[in-house]
Amino acid sequence: MPSYCSYTRRDFMRRGAVGVAGLGLFLNGEWVPVEAAPMPKPASPADRVNVAFIGAGIRGHILMDAAKQTAQANLVVACDCYQGHLDRAKERTDGKIETNFAQYKKVLERKDVDAVIIATPDHWHLPMVLDALSAGKDVYIEKPMTRLVEEGPQIIEAARRYSRVVQA
């Protein structure tokens, strides 16, 4: 180690962590506990959002579980082009969710669906979001929202035109 360096990388990391923690204490004046936000109270049946899942693979199932935990949504239908994903969706919802094999436009035609969660491969995002918005559905789109930067303004314009919510 060069003679001008009086401490090791470990010392540097330890001192840096203590310094950052101390700075937080100095700026706040007291320690602030860091905890997760509490889950919302379960919504009444009339206030629940009816949700469809387009794409029920790994990420789709994670989002499905998250929607179940909030107790704010009714999981209505899952659509995927792989039957194994649909079977797993049935298992994870105790058979309560309907399934649709690869016909996402039929899901969008349903009057009992308020919003869709799209967790498909990236190249399907733009057409599916545009179809969902034109069908009057709010949309949660898994990242990345688009495959190309140029596709983003199309989604923004469609969300405005149809007065729908899009979240990525």
C-alpha cells in the first residue's frame, strides 16, 4: 500500500457507511424507522377493480400475487399462449380465475374487465396496450413500456384520447 494512504478499502467502506448514517441523523435530528408501507384495507366488493392478466409467466404470476395481497382487485381472467402458465394461474387462485388461451382480444372485449396487466414479451407491449386502451381498459404495463423510444408517444396519445390510465 502506498505510504500516503493511511487506511484500507474496508476502512473506507466502514467510515463511509457510518458517515452517511451520521449525516442522516444530523439532517433529521432523530432516527427515522424505515418500514414498509402498510397494506390498504380490503376494498368492498363494489369498489374492487376487475383485472385481467395478459401474460401469465413468471412476472405475470408475481403481479397476480401482488394484486391478490392488496385485496383491491378481483382477478377475473388470465391469458397466455402457454397452457402450463394458465394451469398454474388456476392453481394459484384456487380455480377462481378464468383462463384464455392466446386470445387477448377476446379478453379485452369482456365487459367485466376494468383493467389489464400486461406482462408479455416486449415486442407485444405496444399493440396490446393500444388495443386495451381502445377497448376502454386501464393498463399496467410491465417494464420496459416499449421496445423502441418512438413507441412511447403513441401510448401517451392513446391514453389521452381514450381518457384511460397507463402505468409502467
